[in-house]
Amino acid sequence: MTTPNPELAHGTFTIERRYDASPERVFRAYSDPIAFRRWFVDGEGWTIHDWTYDFRVGGYAGGSFRFGDETNETWFNDTEHLDIVDNSRIIVSYVMGRVTAAGKERASASLATTELVADGSGTRLIYTEQGAYFGGDPRQEIAMREHGCGEMLDKLGRELKERS
């Protein structure tokens, strides 16, 4: 259940990256649960409490995590894979929010589309997110989400370089 917040903001953003890797390799970084966890989930300073990854249409991905020490909030991400076209497209819906003593307090709900387009010997990745943000300061949440997604796609680029 979501705690009512009188403020609601809708936001759409698109982030593009070019990787020196084939669409098949980029897609594999999404479909392989170990590779995906390396660039999407794990990170310095993060504590992962639990994580599940079922990469198929209708499959669930998600878990709970915290940045920093025990005084910081624990967050959750609940994702459903809506559409997967090998080496071309991944569409998910996901909810993020805080884990509280009362349960999950939702902060946003999003639809995210990842497109992989061959670009010479590499791949142009186009990530588009449409979201409803209703936790904290919703307008600030949109900018923070776009920044965070950009950082994740940079981590994907490092994953592709390191594991070429």
C-alpha cells in the first residue's frame, strides 16, 4: 500500500549510449543473471538484502537493497518483464520504494524500454522510461532517476569492456 502523497509527477526521459559490442553481447549482459547482477545490482557501498532474476516474459526481477550503513533506508525494486525480443528489445514495468516497518512504501511506478540497434560494429542502446513519481519530492525524483539510470548504463559499458 502506498502512503498518500498529494504531489504526483509524471516524467519521461530517454538516454542513449553506444557500446563497442554487438547487440548479441549487450543483450547477453541483460539475459545472463550473473552478468546482469554485476552491472545492475552490485556496487561499492551497496548492501543487497535479497535478489531474484527471472529473465523471461512474465518473469520477476527484484529485491531489496541499501546504500551505506544501517542508518540509511532500505529500498526495493519489483520488476516484471513485459516483452523480450532477443538482441533487440526489452520492456519492463517496475515499482521502487522504501521498505518500512509497515511494509513496502511505493515511491514510483515506471515502464522502461531498452532498444538495441546495430551501429557499425557496435550497438546503440536507447533507454526510455515513463514514470509516475509520488514519493518524496516527485519532481526531484525524476531527475535523480534519470541520473541513476545513466550511471547504470555507464556500468553496463564498463561490464562490456571488461568482459570482451
